[in-house]
Amino acid sequence: MKMLITGGAGFIGCNFVHHMIEKYDHELVVLDKLTYAANLDYLKDIKYKIEFVKGDIKDPEAVKTAMKDCDMVVNFAAETHVDRSIEDPGVFVKTDVLGTYNLLEHVRKYDVERYLQISTDEVYGSIDNGSFTEKSNIDPSSPYSASKAGADVLVSAYYKTYSTPTLITRSSNNFGPYQYPEKLIPLFIMNAMENKPLPVYGDGQNVRDWIYAPDNCRGIYTALTKGKLGEVYNIGGGNEKTNLEITHMILDILGKPESLIKFVDDRLGHDRRYSLDSTKLNGLGWKPEWEFKDALRETINWYKANPSMFLKFLKG
């Protein structure tokens, strides 16, 4: 089985590549543009076990080269940072929507057996009580989540119109090794290690459901291989915590003072709470394996052991 993994040098993508190499015997092709959030060093230990193609998912020639003879495609490639999307929405629309369109067109052309779109719980918007199911309405709040929602709708439309063999997974907030330190957990780990302020938006009471990236990768592969074509599968970690709770846990594990916490103006369109119901994927035999605090300790230990991965960030 030959599989194309787009965005495979980024955070979740490289975790998935490592997972595939460790657990399965598929031939892997990685397509990645190598933006600021991606790094070939993430794959250095397994580079001889994969085929790497540098390219943009918006580029038909790059996609043609990477997808040829592939049986499955998993699309991790995306612009994902909400703050950056607020500053420059166009980049997100071009990559997340037009890039997905380009991939879908090539999936049709090359008779790929399964295409899985990696999405996010943020497409559902905010929820005060209960949890989102796969039948919940899409109601994005930021240009980032809107671009991912647009891609999801396009993927679903290709299934309905052309019978393109698509699936979609929507996961809760991921954390773990290899994540560029602009997202909350890696940013706060790196800042705390350097005794720099930890900027908490608003009152810090925004709630997110967290999932350790390796658990998400297992869920993705379960949906890809066992899921029903045309369906959406939520992948939630079952770890709902406020941003302030996460902040205190990081400081506690690192033995750093709470005086490093700095409350800042809230983000525009900041969703209050995310929560996913993963019953559908549980029915395929998946559930998270990691306890949250154990996974957080593993993540912190990884960043402590690999500061050179983010020298540009530290110098910035």
C-alpha cells in the first residue's frame, strides 16, 4: 500500500509519519512546502524510509509527482494558526481551500482508493453545554476555522457529486512533540523554560478539549482504514481544561513561579468552549490511550531535550 501524506513535515503530519513507520509497512510519500512551521529535521531519523517531495498542495505539478501510484492520501497540509489568519486571511483561504481542491482533482484523476481530510473541532464554533457530534452544524468563528470548514464542505461535495472516496476527521486541540511554539502549550513551555511571560488571553477561562498527537494519529488511521466513505469522524481527547488550568500545570511541572502569567487582551472572535463527542469513532475500536498529565510531562520533556529544533523562535 502506497500512501501520500501531505504536510508530513509539520506537527501532526510528522507525528503521523512516525506512527506509520513504527506500526505499519506502507510505502510513504511526504509532500510538504516546508513553511516556518515545518522542518525536515522532524523526519531525520526516518528519512531513508520515506520519499520526500518538496512542494505546495496548490501546485498541480507537485501534487501530480507526489500522488502518482498512491492508493491513499491523508491531507495534513494547512495554515492553522488563528492569530495569523486574523492578520492575513487570504493565505489561509488559498492553502486550505484551493489546496484541498487541487488534491481532490488529482484524487479523481489517479483513482485513489481513500482520501482523508484532516480537519478541526473549530469548524463547529463554540458550545456552552454538551458536545459536538458529526451531525452538528458548522459555525466557524475565525478565518482559519472558516477556511477549514470550506475545505470540509468541498470534500463532502466531491463525495456526493463525483463519488470521490473521501473521509474527514475533526480532532480537538492537539499537543505533543514537534509543534511549533506559537500554539498555547509549546509556547508556554518554551517561554517558561526561558523565564519569559506566559500571555494568557482574556480571563483564561476558555475551555479546550486536548488530545495527545500520537492518540490522534491512531484515530486518524482508524478512520482511514475502517471508516465509511463520505463520513466525518470526531477525534476528541476527553480532556476539557481552561487555558488557565493548562498554564498552571505547565508551570507546576517545570517548577516555575505563577508570576510568569501575564493576562493580555482577548483574541478577536475567541471561541469560549470546544467539546467533541467521539462515540462514532469509538465504535470502530479507537479510544485515547494517554492520560493527559502523563502526555503533558512527555511533551515538556521533549521540548527540554530538543531546544535546537526551534532556534529561530528562541532568537526571535
